[in-house]
Amino acid sequence: MHMLSDELKALGAITYYGEEKVLQGVLKGNVPGEPLAFMAHVDTADDVPGNGVRPVVHRNYDGKDIVLDGVVIRTDENPDLVKYAGGTVITSDGTTLLGADDKAGVAVIMEMLSALSSDPSIPHPDIEVYFTPDEETGHSLDRFPYDRMKATVCYTVDGTEEGVIDTGCFNASSAVIRIKGMAVHPGSAKGVMRNAVQAASYIAQSLPASESPEATDGLEGFISVMDMKGSVDHAEMSLILRDFNMKGLERREEMVRTIVRSAESIYRVTVTFDIERSYCNFSEVTSSHPYALERLRAAARSIALDITENMVRGGTDGAHLSTHSIASPDIFTGGHNLHSVTEWVALEAMERSLELVLAIARGSR
């Protein structure tokens, strides 16, 4: 964050970095108009190793499979990859993720500010930028300096495929289930043993396979076991629940409660569990601020960019901003296979993202 802060100051931005650990930069406008905000997160996922990243730049990409250290990025599994034949594709060396989620977004925003600060002839209102920590844990906006944000529209730059704009996301809950059993010698267990790990297995197996992440796509929601550990004496498991419709999320939450009560009865264990809402679908707030999408669509037309509006199967910082009535459409960065050692991003897609955010920033309302 301190490096980004220094770069922001060098571009003429006013910076703030307080106890919230969110970096704010404000580039003063040269025309009247409502301020606009842009946001990206600086943390990366921990699904695969993320330290010691060694980016590999594939210039004049030949349109074929990309062979890395121990893994192959296959064109038949990545149909978008061949679109960038002759261009520049960036990957890791195959032993770590790349971190384009969301380093690519950070780079696009910083390049936007660089272009605006170096060319005073480009008209723009006040531009606020925010770089947040902990997005991947879902807690990046727990302590956000809302009192410092003057914009009512904040475009997150944290999307994927070129041309795709996310206008909504999942409603999300998480559940932590703790099971207390009774451990005794298995030779004298009849009527006495209460097997916590068996109860946990029952809960996991009782979740409908047709509503798992592996079996759903599009606008379908899911329930997924993310972690499970334990022994006869005690066990613990964590679940995530997702649905684009709030009633659908509530149905899944009640399903988990029913299954937990059944496990408690069958295995005679004691179960405590908490279900906590993580974030909400931001589409309703975005719709209530039509200016947010109108400006984005007009910007896309001005640079001859065809866009597709999409509901993202995940969450963004914009989902948290929406609880404060801030509209937050999510702009693509060009990243693919996020959270994976096969992650890749095309430089040309990042450049198109840069063109779009510059077109959004340009001018006044």
C-alpha cells in the first residue's frame, strides 16, 4: 500500500491511508461534475501458492497450448486464449497463481490516473480511487472509510473476460458447524459412542449433489462444503451458500438447519452452528442508479467496445458498497482461470479495460 501511495502522490493525487487500511487517492477534476470512484483490491487468493510469483510474458503468442512448469494451459479448455494469438499473454511459471485478480485491476486504475494527470486536456470530474485489502476473505470493506467517499458510483475493476460487465452478484451466506460427540473404546462402543465425524459426513452427504458448485452454472445457486475436520470426539465443518435470489438463499439456509437437526438426532451428538450473511446481490442498488450503467454504456460505445452485462458467480467489493447505496458495476480486466496455477491475462484485454475506464472518467455528467 505504501508503494501505491507514493505512486499516487507522484501523479498529483491527494492520498489517505488510515486505520482502515484502505488506500484512497483523489485526483482533482478539471471540469464540474459529480465525482466518480474506481476500486481494486491488492490481496490475492490462497487457493494455490501465491508467494514468489515469477510472471512469464508470452510475446507474439502463437495461439497454441502454453506449457509451464508442471501444468499446461490448453486452448481447448481456454477458448478465449486463441483470440489473443499474435498478442501478449502473461502467466505465472506454473508453480504459483499469477495474481491478476486483482493486480490487473490495480494496474488499469493506476494507468488511468497516469493518463489523466499527464494530459490536462482530458476533461474529468474529481476521480476517487480505492485500493482495499482482504477482498478474497470477504472482509475488505468491514472497515471502509465511507465518510471519505463523495462519489455515489464506484466502478470496481475486478472482472474477467474482455467486454464483460458484472451488474450483480450472488447473495451469500457462510455456515460454521461444530459437532460434539463422545469418544470411547470402539470395542465397548455400543450405545455409548457418539461419532462426531460420522455426523459431519452425514451432513456433507445429505447436501443435494445437484446443488453443488460442480453441478451448477448461470443463475443457479449452490451449497458447498469448504472444509471438514475432526474425530469421534469433535468435528467442525464450514459451508458456503450462494443464490442470486434472496428467497433462494433463505431456502438453502433452512435446508442446512434441517439437515443439521437430523444429524443431531441420528448420531445423538450436540451441534452448534452459525449462519452468517456475507454479502448481497448489488444489482438492485445498481439499478436504482441508472446513471452508473448509462455512463458505462456510453463510454463503451465511444470506444467501439461491445459489452455483455452479466451476473457474476461470486462477489465483489461492490456488493459491500451497495449496503451504503453506492452503485458498483464491475469492469473486466481480462483475467482467466483466477485462483489457479493456470491463471492468465492478455495485455490487449487490459488495454481495452484501460480505454473503457478512461472513457468513463472523461467529461462530466
